[in-house]
Amino acid sequence: MTPSINVAKNISNHLNTTVGYLLGETDKADLFKDPGMLQRLAELDKMENTEKNHILHVLDGFIKSVKLKNIAAL
């Protein structure tokens, strides 16, 4: 028997983690617990696809830049 999403949410709340962590979708137990990041994702989700893609493209560029900077610092 597969538990309902409400049961999974209750279990994750009691364990202070996320449903995604319980399902093995991430190895970080608190990945989606930051309210500020969740709000940003919710705002992004409301946007038109073109706007969303532009923002994600810029964000990907920043992420790549930080990763390269960290590699260069080694």
C-alpha cells in the first residue's frame, strides 16, 4: 500500500525534512525548507515561459561563474 501525499507530508514534518528527501529525490534533507527560496520559486512559476527562461538563463550563468571561480581558487 502506498501512503497518501498527506501521510508523506506528515512524516516529513515530524522528521523535520522534505517529502523529496524521503522519496530519495535529493540527499539534502533541508533543500526546500528555506522560505525565501520557496517564495522566489513560486514567483518564478507564475511568470510566462519566455520570462522564466530568461531568468533561468541568467541564473545558470551566475552559477557557472561561481563554480569556475571556485575551481580557479583551488
